[in-house]
Amino acid sequence: MKELHDLELLLTSHTPIIVIESIEELRLIRLIVNLGLKLELPVYQWAATEGMKRVDIEMNAQKLTAEPVEALKHIKSLYKAGIFLMLDFHPYLEDPILVRLIKEIAQDFESVPRTLIFVSHALDTPPELKHITARFDLQLPDLAGIKSLIREEAKRWQTRYQYRRIKADPEAVARLAQNLVGITATDARRLIRRAIEDDGVINHDDLPEVMQAKYQLLNKDGVISFEYDTAELSDVAGLSRLKEWLEHRRKAFEGNAGRLDRPKGIMLLGVQGGGKSLAAKAVAGSFGVPLLRLDFGSLYNKYYGETEKNLRQALRTAEVMSPCVLWMDEIEKGIAHSGNDEGVSQRVLGGMLTWMAENDKKVFIVATSNDIQKLPAELVRKGRLDEIFFVDLPTPKVRVEIFKIHLRRRNLAPGGFDLEYMAACSDGFTGAEIEQAIVSAMYAAHASNQQLDTERVITELERTSPLSVVMAEQIQQLRIWAADRTVPAD
């Protein structure tokens, strides 16, 4: 086991203090006890609830050492080598007396090799101790490790239920294992049990729940959202060039296209309500992967450094959730040049560009923007993303398809409507505006106890001033800018 080997190297390299940030306390204790047995060193454990006790053999805790200062004094008085696990000691590291005691124990390491291992979910090393401290990261299980956990839990279930056989779809098991990479062994084991426990079956029905649970574990800070409802490309009217482009790259994204480079992502520029968001959902649906939505407005925090930290956490979540589509919604709100944010937007941009250059995970970016002119050239140049598509107002043919899609969603037969007439009357309307016209017409029909028909939809269209009229100048400028700089999505 590599982590056992790495930790052994730390212990045998005369490092007096080791810091381990992990929520897998029980797993760590077992690991260190096994290591102590191998190195023939006693292993002690301290917790504020019971004091110091030896854990490599059965011994009672010493209640008199429950106070941190008494525990450290006791360790200092022991003139024999040993490993001392200090659990959840982080609240006490602001006490200068305790820090001094830790330092004195460490400085005496050459005479008496006592190793202090601080284990906590989060721990900041005091400056006075950093030069004599090493950090150890408990490795997350790899794909082989996850598969081993699945086998263990399957055997446990079979034993519990008198050796009934687990019914497992091999493809579903493989996807389950892949989906659980990136989380702790403890969490992975719990999710595997959830998939097996109710029916003794592992199939594709278990996967969505596992992915949602994994996301909830990873994104405790809420800086990125998991979009449960994706779409298929067939749910999007028009955008024929974009659909063809995606289809040509689907296998390369999956890793089944030989020497072809894996696609990085696209930017969708266009009019608000024109279908960029639906297109982002359809990319995830067509690739058959989860969709994560990063809203740049949620990243920003008034405290120095927190915004950049939020970005790093969001990107790490995307890496662990890979393969996935990362939808960067209204990206200009987060990284457009700003002179009054004390450089935050520039640091966010720098972090984003670095990640885009170095990321080797299967994370396909779909960035959407309503005003690309606010974005820095470093982001929109070729190489950062694969292509920039312009989503224009729908053509008459596409508007017919939009009407069909939204009528079918409401269990209405498109054949009962004059689609060509409605498409002609909705010139300049976005897909979102067409949908809202249908919704409003349905309310009007319901209020009068009548069926929805073409005339009621036309009435609602005539009552609406579309965005192409309200913001005609801005949309025309956007079209002019995009004409020679982007690829038409349709």
C-alpha cells in the first residue's frame, strides 16, 4: 500500500511533527497502528474526551491527561520512542504555552524520537512549528481500490443475507467504480452500500443517486451546482452546426478516438433567452455525463483570498466529478476587467487560465456569455477553448421546431396548430419568449374554460415586445461583432 509506505518514510526520516488533514479518522488510526506494529513502536492516542491511551495494545485511557497541557507534559516526560496521535488538537494551537511544549518535544527528538501526529479535518500549523513539521495527505482510493471496495461490500451483503448472490450489471459496476473515484474510502464504501442494500442489485438505476450523493459530499460550500436535469440535442431546436461539431468530438471526449486530442470546450455567445443554457444542458446529455454549473456571482466573497479559494474548490469539484461538463454561466460577470475590485477579477482570471492550461481531466467547458466584448483576449483566443459559437435569434424554420417542442412538452399535439403562421408572427422572438407566449396563452384559455388554439397564441405574441425590439441597438451591435469572429451555431 503506497500510503503506508509514504507514511513510513516520514516516520523513519526523523520528522518530529506530522500534520494530517482528513475526515477519515478511523482509517488513519488503523493505518498508523499497523505501521507502529511494523516499526515496533508503541502508538498512543489522545482525545479531549478521554485523555491519552495506548491503541496498539488494549490499555485504558489516562483520565488525568485529558487536558491538552497535561497530555503534552506527559509525552515530554516519557523517555522512550513512540508515536502519539493527537486527535482534533487544532483549537488548542493558539495557546502559546501548548505551542512551546510541542516545540520542546520536537527539539528533543534526536535524544528521544517521539513523533507527534496531529489529525484533524483542518489544521493551520503555527509559524513557530512549520520548520519542524511535515504534512501528509491521505490518498483517495484509485479505480482499482474502488473496485476492491465494491467486491468487499458485495461479499458482506451476501454473507449478511445467507449467501444470496448479488445481481450486478458489469457495465453498471464499471461506471459505479468510475463515478466514485475522487472521494474518501469511507464515503465510497457508504455509497456502495446504499447502491446494494435495498435490493442486492447494482444496475444503471443506481448511478444517478450515487452521482448526486457524491456531489453533495464534494460541494459543501455551495460554490458550484449540480444540474440534475440535462437535455438531449433533440430537445434543442436548430443549432445544427453546433450539434454536428459536438457529434464529431463525442468519441474523442470519451477517450475512444485514438490520437485525437480531447476537446477542451466551447463558448456560446448570443442573445439572452436564445437557448444557450439549454444547449449547455444538451451537451452534457449528449456526452452522457453530469452537468455542473458555475455561477460566477456565487464565487465572490468580501474577505481577501476567499474568492480565489472558492474558484479553486469549484474547479477541484469539477475534476473529481469528471467526466463532466462544466457550465460557466455568464462568464463575463466573474472575470471581466474591473478597476475597483482590488485585483480580484484578475486573480480569478489567472487562476482560471492556469487551470485550463494544466487540467488533464475529462472536463468539457461550456462557457456562456451575453457580452463577449467584456471578456479579456487571453480567454477567448484559440487554444483556451476550441470554438466560439454565436447563437442568433431563431429563423422561421427553427421557430416552427420551437413551437413543436414546447407544445409537446405540455401534451398538446402540434398538428392542431398553424405552426407556419405562429412562426411568422413570432419574428424576432427568442425561444424563451416563444415558450412564455405559449404559457400565457394556456392560462388565458384555462381561465375561459376553452382549449388552447392558434389564435390565443397569436394574441399573446402580439402583446409581447420581444428583446430584439426592446434592445434592438445592442443586439445589432452583437451581431456585427460576431459576424467575422464566431461560428454560427445554426
